[in-house]
Amino acid sequence: MQHLKQHSQFQAALSAEVIAKTAHFVLHRLAHPHLETQNQPAILRLGAMVPKRWAKRAVTRNAIKRQIYAVSSLYEKKLPTADFLIRLKRAYETSLYISATSNKLKHHVRQELVELFEKTITQSCA
């Protein structure tokens, strides 16, 4: 799995269809069939958007991104080749967590990401 790196890649994925949602995350998927017609191998790419608006501290944003990439690696074999973008759409309630990178926060983020990927897998199989 590769990561989305360029601004244009993120913008293209952001404008693509939303295929799954949870309370805090949205998953966009951009298929790239044009690569297959050009005899280039189709690849799976993933990007993570965690805006300052929803996670004020850099340490929290980085922790959430690490969770996104860790959980996505567990589902890499099950996902179709496309560009995926996971976007944080709502802030986690800071009063519920003792620190910006508490284990409780990481656990809740991980749980929600698993739910997001499970929705994606069941939808792509249907």
C-alpha cells in the first residue's frame, strides 16, 4: 500500500464518492480504471486527513493518523485497488480523555476505524 502524497491526489480523492461513514470518520474511494487501460498496474493508495479544526493538538492529529495507517494495513489485502481517503469529520470530546494521546482515545479511534473498514469490505462484496 502506498500513501497519497500530492495535494492533487488528496483533492481528487476528496471529490470522489463517500463509501462509508462512522460517527467521526468518512471514507472516500476513487477508482482509477484509466491505469489498467494504459497497461500500468493498479495500486492501492491511502491518505489520511485530520484537520486542525477537529484535532487541535499536533500530537493528537499524528496519533490518529498512525491509527489510520495501522488499521488500514490490516485490511490491505481485502480492499480493491483504488485511492482511499479517510477524513476526520468531527472532534472527539476532549473531556473524556486524560491526555491528547491517551490509550482510551487510541482505543476508540481504532474501534471506529475497524468499523469503517468492515463497512467498506461488506459493501464491496455485496
